[in-house]
Amino acid sequence: MLGERIGIELGRYRDIDTARQALISKGCWVHQRAEDMFRLAVASGHLGRCRIMVDVLSVAEIGFPAGASYQQICNQAAIFDLHPCHPEVAHMLRLVYREKSSSEFLWVAMRPMLNKIGNPFVFALMKGFGGPLLYCDFAYPHTWLPTEHKMVFTKF
């Protein structure tokens, strides 16, 4: 596996307003779809002030040269001792990560959060609206991710 390892600091923002303001001050957008999930993530608590390392790997680097389902990717990653992220990782990573291309799409591997009608979502980072975007996308076990998409995991 290749990928990229990034250090991020968790626990800096204890409420949604200060977290959102930090994103805005860095020129980041929070998509409307992510707004409710963002509230849930911040309200779910944080891990306390700590620095963690996350690994960013393409679907191909995880072992799926033709793409795979969200569940297949997470199961394969566990074999490499890669684990789902805490929801707080998404907005903290959005503050420091800059996409390598305009088409780069990062899924934050995490236990999906349910929206108001019960659909499972996870955070994603991408470019949109002319800058960095915090987004949410469907994350059913069968949700298909193409080989060029990337996943973010933690490693303990």
C-alpha cells in the first residue's frame, strides 16, 4: 500500500459554530447535505484534544483495481489494521487537506450517520463551489466507489 499519511489535531472545536467558523475562515464550504450531519458529528462529542494520523488511500491501493462497495473496502482495510474514523476527523481534515486535482474525492471511512429519514451518510471531501468542500454522500454497504476515489482511515 502506498497512500498518504496526514497528522491532524482533534478536540479544538467543542461546538458547531466555532467549527464552522474555522472552516469558513479557511475558505471551505459546508454543503447543505452535510449541514445536518455536521451538527450530529459535532454534537456526538469529541475524543478530547489529541493528535492522530490518518491514512489516505485510493480504492485501488486498498486492493480493488476495478472499484468496490463501501463495505468491501472497509472490510479489506481492517485486514491492514486500518480503522473507521471518528466523525470529527472529517471537518478537521477539511481544514488541512488540499485536493491534488479538481476531480479528487475522499470518503471519510466511518460508521455511517443516519439522516432524518434514516439514510446512511458519511463525510466526503472534494472541491466544489470554487473551493474546498465538506460534503456528505450515501454510504449503504453496497454503495459503489470507483477505483480512483480515496478513503481516509485511522491506524492505531
